[in-house]
Amino acid sequence: MATRQQTKHQLHELESLLRESLRGGMLPGEAMPTVRSLAQQFGVSTYIAHQALQNLRAEGLLRVEKNVGGFRGAPRSSHREVFVFARSARTDSSEREGWVRRGFERRIAVLGGSVAIVDLDEHENLDLGGLPRVSGVLEFPTWVANDLGCARVRLVEAEHAAHYASQNRDIVDSVFFDNERGGAQATGHLLEEGHKIIAFLGIHYGDASEIFDWSLRRARGWQTRMSEAGHATQNLLFLPQNPPKNLEKNGINHNEIVIQQARDAAQALCDCLEKEAISGVVCANDLAAFTLLRVLKERRISCDKWPSLVGFDHEYGGNDELLTSLELPWDELGALAATLLFERAHGKLPPEPQHRSLTPILISRLSCRPNWPQFSPRVVKSRRGPKARSVAF
């Protein structure tokens, strides 16, 4: 057992190390290790680790949130840094935007900043003239034709207070979902379930298409994982035969376009279902998966011949929520964007653009099990948002 003198010395040493870390590289709001982690890392008792954190808290270097943990204290100032959440004018849904915004606002709050919500104009220009000095900007378009899953982190220098042009997308920091890795994950899950002939149902048009780029990237992940497993993909990629229609027409719902594209590809897949002995299908998203189910039913294909399915986005579920899907954690995307903005604003990043990604989360359900269609619901309803949508199949 350590003597009182040894305890005092260990406490002093740990406080010095933590104080140096807090005053040096840590950002305001950055989380401290837990008491247990500190004790293990520095070889001291949990009592000493706890006391060290309490002493730093008394000095104002650390703040503690109940049931959350310790954070470096935000600067005590009546003028908080302002970070802008910029919404695109080309928007057809606020559901994903809401999740991103929640994650963004919560993280900025922890970092000690404040958030202003500003709309881009029809040319994607942003007017900051009425705001105080802005430290950073996140533009999140809930739907643009070239990439559904990419939140762009845009930074505004102090001298540019009025306008900035949201162009040159490749030279800004960004956060995004790794759709290729997600496609590989979905394919890997079906492989683990014993499937060898696995098709991909896409909604993009052509290999170089900028329309529904996320579908293209997920297809690449499927192809890569199949090749790694030594399985052929020839004749197993099913895409729409025509480019999407009415993309620019007012009043056209994005989901209607997805269904239109998925139905075209699903018809071709059903034609080859028995010929190619397809037992599993990775679908570009959940809506494409349920469109495939609808086509299978319309064509009166026996349920025992329906393939196992994996979808994407985790936004649609049946009454029993049977579809295996990869969830995109949009709130985490917003939080990651906030962290990236804060690091850029505080000089913690190299000058070249930084691009950080999140990996989708596999939600495993019954759609990959044998004879799963016997449990298939007749109506699919959206699980999120104030207005439920129904998709019959």
C-alpha cells in the first residue's frame, strides 16, 4: 500500500501531466480519458486519478458533465465562436438534414461554440453579412444529384464576411460515408451466410454516371468483395437501361425516381434469377430492395425462390422489420463535421484538404435467412420522420 507521501507525489505528477496536456494540444470540449483509463495508463489508483481530475476542475481547466465525462473547459468568454450550418436550396427532404444538424449542434455545443442556420440561394451562394465573425461553415445538401451521402465542410476566413461561392468541391474539407466499404460489408455478410452467387441491384446509370454516385460506389464495393472471395460477378450486376427521367422537373419526388430506376433493374434481375441461380442480392438502398420485392410478387415468382437481401440506409422497415440493412449514422456525420471544422479553425490540420469517412453499420435481420419471405410484410412504412410513407409491394 502506498504511503501518504507516495500518494501525494503520484497525485502531483499526474496533475502536472494532465495540466500540460490540457494547456497544450487538446481542443476545448475534447473528452478526457475516464478515471479507470487514467489509472491504468499511469499506474495509479482510481482514487488518485479521480482526485487529479477534481483538482483540475477546480482550476477551471476541466469541466464535468453528469453521465458523460470530463472535457477540457471551453474558453470563458461572452462571445462564442460562430459556426454556420448552411442548407442547400436544392432540397427535397429535411429528414437526413435534421439528423446531421442534431449531431453538428450537439458537438459544437460541447466545443463551446454556437450555431447559425443559413440557407444557400439557388446558385449555392451564402450570405453571411448579418452574422458576427464566422469560424467555419458546414454545407449539407440533403439531396444533390452527384452524392447523397456527402456533407461538405466549408471554412470561411475572417476577411470574407459577405459571400463565398460554393464551388470547387474537391478543395474543401469533407466528411462522408464510405459507400464502397459499405458495399463490401453487405456482400461479406451474405458470403458469411453461405451465399456464393450474389447479385447487385443498382439504380445508377453507367460506370461513369454522376447520377446516384453512391449506388455506383456501393456496387464497386460488392465487386471488390466478391473478387476477394474468388466469386465471379459477370452477369450479376443489374442496372437500369435508361438514365433517370425528370431529375430537374419541379414536384418530382426523389423516391419516385429511385423506384423508377430500381424497377427497371429489378425486371432484368428477375429474368435471370433462375438462370444464374442467384441466392443473394445486395441492393443499392432499402427502397430498391422493396421495389425488387414488389416486382417478384407482381411476376408471381414463388417465395421459395426469392433471394436473400441486404439493403442500405436503414430507413424503411416492414411491420416486423425483416430487411437486413446498413445504417448510415447521420448524426455522427454531423458531429464529425463539427470536429473537423473546429480543428481547421484552430490550426490543428495540415493545409491540404482533409477528407474523413464513416463506415455504415450493419443491422442484421431475417432477410438473409432461409425461407425468410414467409415473414414478409405487405406494406413497408418509413420508421422516421413525422409523416409515415407507405410502399406496397
